Amino acid sequence: MDIRQLQYFMEVAKSQSFTRAASYLHVSQPSLSKAIKRLEDELDVPLFHRSSKQLQLTDAGKAVLNNTKHVLNSFHHLTAELSDMMNLKKGEIKIGIPPIIGAAFIAKLIGVYKEQYPAVDLRLTEVGSKRIKQGIDDGTLDIGFICNIPYQKENFEVIKMLKDPLVFVAHHSHPLNRHQAISISELKNEPLVLYQNDFSLHDSIVDACLKNGFYPQVVCESTQKDFMLEMVEARLGVALLPSQIAKKNSRGTLSSLPLHESDPLHLELGMLWKKNMYLSYAARAFVETAKRFFRES
């Protein structure tokens, strides 16, 4: 038994036709039939019902198919790892970044990584944390940064990077700026500029408001922090932003205040990837670089 026989068997089972499988595999149908017959002889079981019009798996064939998927998946991981060893500093990493935190938290990290691995192609996608988790789960993303670490981590490996408190941001003329700190209950009658609902921070802020007995008066939802700040600057509402973003986007007409200790809200920046899936050398190197970067920041 060899890998090629299992690949042939998998394709015949998938297409339910020797003819279609032979065409897809670019081999002759007699050669394919002989390979499957040799596999059946080695296992001493029939894998297909050949008498019906449509080719069907026997019970033994179904069992072999289930195990074949695991074998071929392991073989794929092995060849990928060997390829990494031969091409250590090459590759591509698909990374999801929430746009609300991108420049403030990630730009310097990307620069540090590119200095070490200039041949690695980083494909950055700006979407909310919810869609990043979905992308990691379905394989369209390799690594993701998320704002608020999931409580259920069955499908993910998660590393906590930092915890940044949210602050109240308003035009400097706003009456609440006379306070030393702001409580969530004081936002009851305030128009709020909020993150779009595919951001985890959207849910955190709404939940905090509901716990204080009200639903926020949302005047705008956005994915872009600059637009949110412009809305606040135009006195159309107030916002709750991570402190590092508020500091790095400081404007002369805006001021920020901490939230009261009884109403803590934080951006929990985490990095995640799918559990039990092979990570390329380039992706593993990115994870290690990120760990060092946030540890030393």
C-alpha cells in the first residue's frame, strides 16, 4: 500500500466513477482500476459495489475512506513541514486585523517581522473580531488578532497580548469633562458613536449599558477609528475607545477621561490560530515575534 493508491481510492470514492477519477488524475482507466484492485487485494476486502449503475462504497470501503482522509491529511502536513525546512524564510501568512486597532497596535510589529523575514508575504485583512474568528475556523485566515479573547477556546489556540482600558472621549466642551471619571450610567442620555456590530467591543459596550438599565442611543456605527473621532469632534456624539488609540489620535478639540472603577471595560488584544492545524514556519515565526514584541513593549 502506498500514498498514491490512497489518493486514487479517495478520488474514485469522491467522483463515484473510475472514468471521471481517471480523467481528473490524468491516468488511464485500466491503470486506475488495477491500482484499486491491488489495494483491495492487500486489504482483503472489496471497497466498491461494482454491479450497480452508480459506483458505491461497501461498508469496508466507507471505513477505509474515513481513515484515508486522516492519512492523507497527515501526509499533507508532513510534506508542508518538510517544504518549510527547505525554504525557511519564505511563505505567505494570511492575517486578520480589526481596523479599529490596526495602526495603533500592529504596525510596528509588522515592521519588526518584515525586517527579519523580508521574503514572507503578509496578507492583511481588516475585519471585525467576529469575522476573524470565522476566518480562522474556516481556514481563510492563518492568524488573527481579536479584541476580547473568547471564553470558549475549543477550536482555537489563543495568546493574550495586552489589556487596554476603554476611556470616555468627547469634545473638550462637553459637560461631563468636568468629572474625574465617567460611569457607564452617565451615558444613558448621551448619543454614542459605536463600533459596528461585527466587533466584539460593540457587544461589550452594549452589554455594559444594559447592565446599567438602558440601551445606548447609537448615532453612528463604524469600523474606522478616524471617522469615529471626527464624529465626536463634530459634537455629534461621544465614544468609548481604547486608551492607546485615544492617546495616539489626540486632537486639540477632544479630551478623554477614564471610566469609573466600578464600570471597567477593556480591549483585550489576543492573537489566535486554529487548534490542531499545521502552522507554517513563517506563521510560527510570526507568533514568536509577536510574543517578544508585546512582552518588550
